Amino acid sequence: MANPIYTATATVTGGRAAGHGRTHDGALEVNLRLPKEMGGDGGEAGTNPEQLFAIGYAACFEGALGVIARREKAELGEVSIDSSVTLTPNGSGGFQLSVELDVTLPALSDPEQAKAIVAGAHEVCPYSNATRDNIEVKLTANGQSV
């Protein structure tokens, strides 16, 4: 890769069931635990990779929305993104993820404009580009399917 902008580094020990993760700059430190649905005691003592992915994807997507809004000279208002990451068996002994991003753009009353901005963000977001054609990603803009 030519001219990287930023590299995040982290170390995880102990895995997803009883692990610990820490970024090398110390900005994020988390305990990792299995959710109840997977036989763990729940999220009170820690988080899990799916939750971290949901937050990371939504945060990245919000930044991509800003890029598209600036290009389109649109004011988005206070953006809100509800992100769901689902883990399912893939039928071959492994697992797969799917994502739903429900984007609320309160300043955009035109549903077509809202959908176009969300679709544009999906084209530039690094998480979208990393997952494209690998996992199912469903998008909504102000309640409308994109």
C-alpha cells in the first residue's frame, strides 16, 4: 500500500471468551467476554468482537457520510447510526457476519437525497470497501431501504 494515512495497532491475549485487548497507544483497553447467547455471562464484564465491529463500522460510516455531504454541499444535521452485526453459522463449520446500518439524517427531508448520500458513503467508507462482496450489508436512510 502506498502512502498510508494511519495504522492502528493492538494486542489481544486470551481470545474472545476471557481475553483482553489494548491498543498500543493505550487509548482503548477492553476485556473480551462471550455474550450470553454464546454461553458466556454477558457483556457486564467485557465486550466482544461483534460489538467492537458494530461501533467501528458505524463510526467509520459517519465519517464517510461527512465526505459525501461536503461533496454534495448538503447539511446532514446530527447524524445517528444504529449498527447491528450478526454472527451466524456458515454451514461449513465456520461463521459469517452480516451488518445492518440504520442511518438517520435529520436535516434531510428528501428521501432520495438521503438514500443517495448513504449509498455514496457506502462507496467510500473503508469498512464498506473491506466487506464488499464478502458479507451482507443492509443500509437504510431515514427509514428507507438503500
